[in-house]
Amino acid sequence: MKKIVSAALVASMVAGAAFAADAKITLNYRTKLDAFSQVSTDNDGTKTVYKEWLDWEGYDGKGKQEATNPSDTFKFVLNGDKAGTTFAANLNTNASSYTLNEYSAWMKWELGEGELKIGSGNWKDGYADGAYRVKKDVDAQNAEGMDFERFKLGSILKGSNKLAFIDDLAAGGNNSALFSYADYGFQAGDAAKVNVLLGSVYNKFDTVVDDDTTTYYDAFFVSRVQLAMEALNAELIFKKPAPHVMDFGAYFMPKVVDGLTLNIGGAAEIDNHEEDDGGYTDWAFDVRARYQATDELSITFFTNLSGTNLKAGRNLSAGVAGHKGAEGLAAKIDGSTQPKFKTAMWNNLSARYKVSDLLALTLNVGLITPLSKAENDDNSYSPEWRVTPAVQVYAASNASIWGGIALSGASAKVSDKDISVFAVQVPVIFRVKM
């Protein structure tokens, strides 16, 4: 079956090349580092300071040897009126390894009153519609997800099946997963355009038991309906990622005033097992807004409220106070298991002010607030916060250096001990697009 699907993808890519009229190659080079990092911890009066200059490990937590390799994103696009193909990958400095971002092809036909688009491939973001993520200013403050968009659409609690980044239609697949879809678009009257997508994710994964590797294959169903009108864009998402699991998502982008991009919506995941047998209901509510206040000033605001009905709660999908995105507060300082919550909120406020064509000032403020914890947890946890003022210097519109000072911290009372962490970092990102 896998060979048949792969052959179909290759055939469609060949057809895309045959009919394509426009070819485009882009290169996005980006390297990052912490020019300085200092983390101070207080474990019930025992204080420790970790300090390091030129910390290449920085945000990604993949290890210094890997992280010292700058990342080049290479993208090749060949598109025409009826077919097209795209290949995109992240390469390290010596191109000895790569991460596949996109490998896809599509063909399109006129059918009835509309157009039918058939496509297949592998997408890093699972064929998500990026407009709903409201991240126009992410290039200045991305910082590997520690600033700006620390969480994507969906739950900020991890452990649920596919609810983290619900808009990723291929969520749950691994790097070998193949996403295939049929998308039919048509005009509904004079005022609305409707697109109906049906797709499946064909997934391969390996299980190792006693040094023996067994390969399994499975597939799950996804669908999305999108509506585009003068006053409103909307999308409804339904996924069946597992036999007992269903995902629902609904996001609405009303056009209220000039300069404002707004997305309001939410998602839920239901596992219909009994809770004692692994069943649960998880949910998330998102509001995202970006306002171009003046020609120079733009402001972006994200808020997310997420929860689960599991008595044991869930971990947050990111670590303490933005420090390398890896360790929870209790695990970092006390050696305890990461805390679990039933409800939590993430708020993020970003601003960019363009002083000139060569200089911009940015500010990012992030806050994660635990609202209710696991029912058997007697500890208490403060909000985790992070503030990053920064400067972005442009050599040209497609080349810039972004650098700032990131202050972050959190505290907790674990096993009657007062513990806290405070971090100071100087992140730097060098970026060139072609």
C-alpha cells in the first residue's frame, strides 16, 4: 500500500512539472545563539547560579554540537495553472543532514461549478492554514518559540492525542507520514467562497521489543470546511485520529475594522473510553489579534485557555519561564516530577515599532498561569513569566539581526519548600532570505 501511495505522489509531481509555468527557488538562512545566559535558582535557601557566554544550545535543547550548526531552509516551488510541486527542507551548515519541511504535489481540474484539487505529500505544519495563526510579525520575535508564538492553535496542555495544534491536519503522523487530500472549492452565491477538504494521513511507525523491530502502518481521517466572505473567514475541522478519539475545531476571523486581524475559536478532543480506562475530554479556547495601529507600530495579542477533565491533570507543553523550553520548575530545581494541571492560561503581548527602514524595536511579554492543578497535588505554583525587549537591525528588507535581553522567572512551593528560578539571556538571531 505504501509503495502504491508513494508512486501516486511521484506521478503527480511529474505531472506538476509537466504543466507548471512558474518555477521559484527560495533560501532562508537563520542562525541563533545566546550571547549570554545566567540562570539563578533558589531551592529553599540553597542558591545556585549557572552562567555561560556564547551558549549555542540556547532555545532548542538539542545539544550543543547540533545547535551550533546554523539552519538553512531551502525551498523549490514549481507551479502552474493545473499542477505544481514543492520541496522544502532545513539543511545544516555542511548539508550532512536535513529535516524535511515539505514534499508535496497537486493537480487541479474544473468540476461542475467549482474546482477540484487533489494533493499529497508531507508537511511540517500539516497543511495548516497559517492565516489563522495571526503571526505576521513572527520573523522579528520567533526565537524558536520562546518569544512570540510559544504555542500554536489548540491546547497548551500536552498528552492529549492530537489537540495540540488542532489546525495541523496531519498531527499525529511522524516524519514518514503521507497526507493525501481532495479539496473542492466553489462559489456559494455572489458573496461566499466555500472549500471542502477530505483527507487521510497514512502513518508508518516502528516498535522495538527485545532488539526486534516491528513496523506498523495505520491511517486516520481528517476534514476541513472553510468559508471566505467579505466580512468573515471561518474554518471547521473534524479529525478521527484514533478509534475512540474525535477532534473538533472551529475558528472565525471577522473583519471588524481596518488594520485589525482577529481570530476567535476553540477546539475539543473526546476519547469515549471511561475515564478510569483512559477516556477524557480536553478543550482549548483561543483569541488572537494583530492591530496595525500606525504605519510604524503593530501590536499582537494571543490568549489561550486550556483544560482537561482528567483528575490527574496534564503537563504544560513547555517548560519553566521559557528557559530552554525543556524542564518544568519542580523538575529543574527539586528533582520532582513536572507539575500537572487541569486548567491553565497563556497570554502573550508583542509589539513592533519601525523607527526607520533600517531599525525596529520589539517587545514581547509572555505569561503562563496555572489555574487548577491535579487533584492529588498539594503544591502551589506561581505564573511563569518572560519579558524580552529587543532591537532588529536591517541590512535590507530580507536581511536582519535581531537581539534582545530576555528576563524570565517562576516560583513554587513544593513539599513545603520554597523554590524559584530567574533567568537572564541575550538571544541573537541572524536571518537572510533570498
